[in-house]
Amino acid sequence: MSRAPAIEAVDVRRSYDLGAEQVHALRGVSFTVSDGEYAAIIGPSGSGKSTLMHLLGCLDRPTSGTLRVDGRDVAALSDAELARLRNEAIGFVFQAFQLLSRSSALDNVALPLLYRGVPRAERRERAEAALRAVNLGHRLGHRPTQMSGGEQQRVAIARALVGEPRILLADEPTGNLDSRNGAEVMRILEELNAVSGVAVVLVTHDAEVAARARRQVRVRDGLVELDTAAANPAQEPVPDPARGGRVAAAGEERA
Amino acid sequence: MKGWEAFRVALDALRANRLRSLLTMLGVIIGVAAVVVVVSIGAGAREQIESQVEGLGSNLILVVPGEAGQRGAPTVSRMTLADEQLLERVVGDPAAVTARLSSGERIRAGAASAFTTVHGADADMPRVFDRPLADGSYLTATDVDTRRRVAVLGSRTAEQLFADADPVGRQVTVGGTRFRVIGVLAEQGESFGVSQDDEVHIPITTAQRILGVDRVDAFAVRAPNSEVVPAVSRQLHAALKERYPDQPFSAITQTQILGVIGNILGLLTSVLAAIAGISLLVGGVGVSNIMLVSVRERTKEIGLRKALGARQRDVLAQFLVEAVLLTTIGGVLGILIGVVGSVLLDRFSPLPAAVEWWSPVVAFAVSAAVGVFFGVFPARRAGRLDPVVALRTE
């Protein structure tokens, strides 16, 4: 089965017009994420990793270069087509959970299916299954305000997975959690990645979290500074990329 | 997302902000209720007047100077009592024509006094206008011929001047002249809270002397039956036109009176309903305003929904349905209040009110239209939000 990679970025650039000034947030980024991969995008603030995250999430289009998500050229899609691509190919997990506080866990999780036109009964069934998968089968009717941060993030993960996407994009998923809950969320993400084969892309500045990913993509000044996939094709888990010694990967940098 | 899904999502959002939703609806509720009540009062007034005019009998013709329905200064009558015979010849019945000269005067009886309408009339009045007496007797031909100073009181005037005492045989003073009360007219009731029994009838010849004139304001003619009314009315007009070639006359039939009153009431109702409609418009602006606030407050939610796959039109539909729900729920509440208010007004106030079947239907349609009109702008704004920017909002 010659399926297109989950994500394929070739010389992706993104600049913003701020009045007279042009800000180049991404200055030519290329990499590929295959199905079942588990990658962390790391970099200091202002490095362009948020911009990259928005592009990978199909919330934005590149200024130039080619970005294919689920085999589709993001720049060529209309707003409505992008919305559909997000709905079908991508699951989002945000740092601040982004749950609807008025709605129950079940309704929150079912939300992506609403926009896919799935009938109500099936939505509820699938949302319940997704909540059970993150061990929240007993919390279906609870509202986010009645849950701990760890539980809320698990609801968010269930919501990201309910539509069975190819890619799960997690933006600082442990940023608002204590270490115990953070570890639990990471364990669930790893398990899902292993069991369902969904490609997980984490955006984080937490070295510990990044270290648990099998692949690290380090972004700096709008460029990929380091990509362990190229340095380590076997995609073995890398013990600690944050602790220097990986200057050899500088060759991956694209000018 | 299907239509009823948007409906459910919108209803949830309104429920989450119950007090605000209700306050936002209030403008529409008041506007719709006001329109329904005004239209009901207009319809009630028309019904009441129609029944009153019909009570006069459908074969009554009023002969007045001037051209009915024409603009300009009211014409002073040049008709005199001598014209009565002319009209009587046209109808072929001397008892079917009665003359009238009216003036507002103060009337006194001892210490009591009242301001009232004094009608100079003749013996044929009760038959022509179908006004029976409650007590005593009415003016006679002799009273008129000899300019007697006798008076017949309307029931309300009698009550004002003499309270419970019997007025017949007592004295009243009109314009410095003393009159003996010989009768009291039967009660006619009220119209728009104004008594129809606040009047005094005296012989028309006596009235002419007191006022120092020899004119007659109008003649009322009762045609033998309603079929000949148009023909008789034309003949009356022609006869007078021959006698007074340079003075315009009108012979007004009941149908014409109904038409004129209908036009006036229709116009009045439209103007009042339009004023009430303005509050509906203001209510619409309120809805628009609150929807804009709501879009701003829920920017993050909109961003999230878009990230999860909501298209521009899904978000637009959600907010538009919300606005339309606000105005239509408000509209239904306003209709309920308006209908109940109309019924209560009709029952417990002098104002007549009759709910027209079409007014709630139109009110509902208009409130839905107001929702669409004032909801589109905020909803488009919501739909167009950039998800990246929206998600970043705090």
C-alpha cells in the first residue's frame, strides 16, 4: 500500500506582514512524518514552533513551499476543505485542554463527529468508547469544571482520537499539569501511539517530555536545527537530546 | 452539521445564559406585544364603531354642507328650516326628516352645572335617530313652532345635574335662559370611554334665537328602506344643489361614514403599529449587540470548533440560529403577552380590543426576520474568525 506520508513538508515558509516589516516565522522547513511515528518538535519560544504547529494542524497555510497532510496539498485547499481535513486527519490536544465548560465530557468528545455529520446515537457511542479508552468511562456525564486537570486532558485526548485521525497534534499537553498527571497523560499518548498507530507530534519545550519521543525535531529561528530521524534512521528512542553532543546533526539544517 | 443540530447547539448556548437571553429578548417581547395590542385596539375600535353606526339604522342619511372627504375649512351652513319641506317632499314623508343645530354650552340646575352639547332639534328626532325616551315626553311640533323653552336631557346630563332625583318638571339654565325639563332620553352607553348621553335637546327655533342665527347645521333623513338609500341620497343632493347652486352639499350615508371611519382608524392603527414596530427594531439592535458580545466572549470556543472541523458556515449557522431563536422565542412570548393584554384591556378597560388572527402570525414572521437581519452581521463575524487567532485569545 503506497500511501502518502501523514505529513510531508518541503521547504515550507511562513511570513507575516506586520505593516512595513515582514516577519519570517518559518524560513524553509522540510521533514516527513510517517504513520505511527512519535515525534517531538522542540525549540525556544519565538523559534517558529507554534507557527509550524498551526501549519501541521491545517489551521494556516504556508506562504511558500509544499505542505502535504494526509497526502493533500494544504495550500491548494479552500477554507471548507481545510476544515474537513482537520476534522478527518488531525486530532488536537492543547495545553489549556480547550473543553467546552457547559458540555459534558461525552458531548465534548463527540464534538468532532458533529462536524462530520455522524448521527447522534453513533456519536455518543463512539465518544463513550473513546472516553473508556482513556479510563474515563465513569465520568461520561461530568462537566470539565467537575474534573481534575489530568482528567480534563484525558477528555481532550479522547476528543482528539474519537474521529480516528492519522495524526495527533499535542501542543504542550503536560504544560498545565503536575508531574504525576503529566506522566499519566504521556503514558496514554504513548500507549495510543503504540496500539492504534496514530502518528503523534508533540510540541513542547519540556526536555523531559521531548526525551520520551522516539524522534526530536529541534526548531530555531524558523529552521530545523536538528532532526534525529535523519541522524538516527532506526528511530530508536533517544535518551537525552537536550544535553548537547548532537552537533553532528547540524548538517540537517537547511539554509 | 445538520440544521437541527445547529438548533440544539444554539438552544444550549441560550440556556447557559438564561438571564442574559431573557433580557435580550425583552426588547423583542415588548415590541411584539405592543404591535399586537395596538392592532387589537384598532380592530376593536372599528368593530365598536361599526356596531354603533349600524345601530343608527342602515337607512339614515345625513345632509351636511361642504363636501365630505374634501380638505379645506369647514363650510358654514346656509341651510334654514325652510329647506326641511324641500327634503320632506323628496322623501315623501314629513316625519322622516329632522333638523339639527348644535352648540357646546354650560347648563346649570341650582348649584349643579355641567358643560354639554346642546342640540336644537324637532319632534321627528326620536323616530329618525331611533332614540326612545326613558322618562317624560319629547319636544312637540308646537314646542318648536312657539319657541318654547323646554328641554329634554340626555341620561348622563340628567344624572350630573339632578343625581337620583326626577328631573322632569325641574328648571335648568342654558346660556342665561331658563328651560323646563320635560323628558329624559334613554341611555345609549359609551363609545371609547366617552358617554353618548351627555346632551340636551331644545326646540331648534329656541336654539336659533339663543345663538342668534337662523341656520340649520344638518338634516337627518330616514329613507323608507336601505335599498333606496343611494337613490334618495342622490335626490336630496340634487334638490339642495338646485336651491343653493354655489354651495357644496353632501348627503352622507351610513356606508360612507363606515368607510371614512374605517380609513381613519386604519391609518391611525398603522401609525401606532409602526411606532410600536420601532421598539421591535430597537429590540433587534439589542440582539445584534448581545450577539457581538457573545461572539467576542466565545472567540476561543469558535477557534476550538474550527480546529475540530467546523466550517465557516457551521459557525455562522450556529450564531445565526441563536439570534433567530432569541427573537422568535421573544416573539412568541410577546404574542402571548399581547393577546392576553388585549383580552384584559377589552374586558377591564373602556378601550375595545379584538385580536386579529393575522397579527400574531405577522408578528412571529417579523420577529424571525428581525433575528435574521440583526443576526447575520455578528454570525458572519464569528464564521470568519481565523482559528489561529481565535485559539490564542484569552
